Amino acid sequence: MHTERSEKAAACGTPLTSVWPSGHFDWQKDISGCGVFGVISRSRALIPGTVPVEAMRLMRDRGNGLGGGFAAYGIYPEFAHLYAFHLMCDDEDALERGARTLAEHFDIHHSEPVPTRKVARVGDAPLLRRFFVKPKEVRTRWAFASDDDYVVNAVMFINARVPGVFVASSGKNMGAFKGVGYPEDMAEFYRLDEYKAYIWTAHNRFPTNTPGWWGGAHPFCLLDTGIVHNGEISSYGINRRYLAEHGYECVLQTDTEVVAYLLDLLIRRHGLSREIAAQVFAPPLWEEIDAMPRERREHFTALRTVYGSAMLGGPFAILVSDGRGLMGLNDRMKLRPLVVGEHGDTVYMSSEESAIRRVCPDVTRVWTPRAGEPVMVDLDSPRPAAETL
């Protein structure tokens, strides 16, 4: 398959063999790199959807049109006490199955199509509908689960066992808007210029070892937690098996799925802090641990012993949004870029500094986090983002 680059070379009259070796274009997709962007207002000031869209537009060449998406927090204040399920459905029959499954397990307070507009560059879109729900008081399944556990079980049940239906997001006062296309195309399709939020995350996808499809685009969300990820989770296999031991089903053909489920397990179910969860994901090397003072050595030895199967392998830069704040984290070798900028009570995180400066020319502080050290910004906190923790 010829790529756009080969077509350009041919148009210029340059023989391909004089530019690239024979067989160089036998691959099936362009080689590029994902782009991530996040912005948070600590004071909960509402940020227009045009801000993350413009940042991603600048980083267009980091993707290849096989996936783009956004997560927004604070967009459903009138339904803030309800879980907002965004469903992607193959057809009307699938939509009916999805609605029926939700009605069996939840009280549906409101439902409506997700507003979209026609975009020439976006094709084969699924049927999109959002439901604002509350778990039933009398339950025929998962009777003794907490409300959050109940929702997690419902999400996995729908994704694995309801044909043609996928849950794009399931948190409160938030939603994911994603699909196959460049981020700016997805933004136009989903009419994101009509939304305002106090946290945004965005992603320009280049599927590495997984297919580019609507359900597999980023962000990947579970409850309030949303993940955007640049890189590759090469530990996907062991992470997935570890999660299966704890009742999680990974069926969405994307390595990033395990990150969202691991965060749910570590933070919500096991009660770890976000900082310790980050240490599980990107711990120091054993030789570094051996050289630490006794207390820190014991701490990291315990983490690597107990949660070794939850460690993330491979190059990655991830942004984690959870309705409480925004966290950025690199792998322990910093093989993917991540830049942080700050202006007033607004903090930006991005694959490229240029994207931050595009949307905030007056940014007052810019820095690059160190490998394996999270940058965490909380809502309603007067404390600025820390360069290191």
C-alpha cells in the first residue's frame, strides 16, 4: 500500500527506489506518534471546547486519522448526581439491546441522542446515545455491589456480552467524545464548540499494535476516570491477566484499556493514592531501590513485590483525569514527551510545548516532568502544580 509520502514523491517525479529501499512501503499504515493534551482550571472556571481542539489541531501530524477524541468534565451540571452512559451502537437493533440492558439494571432519568453534525471526513459513525441513570434499588444481578462496583460490572457486561454495543464513558458529570478520524474532525462531528468544561483531555491516535476503531479510540474511560496515552503498553498481556484475577474483562482491542482498569483497582478498590498508583506504574529500577534509605527501600520493595503485575512496561506518557484533578506521568525512562505549563490557576499538559503556547501565549511557567514522577493538579486547590513530588 502506498502512503501519502510515496504519492508525494511520485508526484514530484522522484523514483521511489532512489529515496527508500525496495519494499519500504509494504506496511499497512503510516508511521507517526500519538499526541496528548490536557487542561484543568483549579477554580472550576469553564474552558471552551475550542481550547483543546486548537491544541490538537497544531499536533495533527502526530496522528494518522485512525483515532481522535476528547473527555470533558463539568458538562452535565443538571444531571451531576447521575451516571452518564455514552453508548456507541452498530445499528438500531444494537441500540435497542443497549437501552434494554440499561433499563434492566438502572433507573433511566433521561436519554437523548448525542448531538452531532455531518462532517465529510467522518464516515461509518455508530449510533450514539447518552443515558443518565441511577442503579436500581432492587437488583437482580450484582446485588451486594456498591454503586460504583455495580456500574463497573454493567460496563464490562455490556462491552463483552451485548452484541454491537460499547460504553464510551460512564462517569458523573463527564463524557467521552471519540471515534475514527483526526481530533479536529471528531470535535466538529461532536459539536464540541458548544461545550465548556473545567477539565479537558484530548488525544490524537496512531494505533500501534491495535486496530483503529470507534470503541478503541482514546480517551478510554471507566466511571469518572479517563485515560489518554502516547506510546505502547508492552506489558498488556501480564496486566490483562492480572486484572482478570480481580474480575476485570478486557475486550476492547487496545492496550490502554488496562490502564483505566488498573487505576480503578489500585485507587478505588485498594485505596491507594494517585501518587502511589503512579509509583506502581513506573517504579524505580531494582538497582535504584537497593541504593535507597531503608524506609524508601522497603516502600518500593513492597510495591514491586505486591503489584509487580500492575507495572506498565514500554514507552508511555499518560494523562489521567478523574473528576477531582489531572495527572501526567511518563515511563521511568522518559521515552515519550510530556510538557507542563501554568498560567494563573490553569494548568496545561501536552506532548508538545508549542500546543500549550498556541492556546495560552502568556503561559508563565513551562517545564518537563522527570521520568516516572507524576505531576498532579487538584480541583479547588490553591497550590500550583508541583514540578516534582
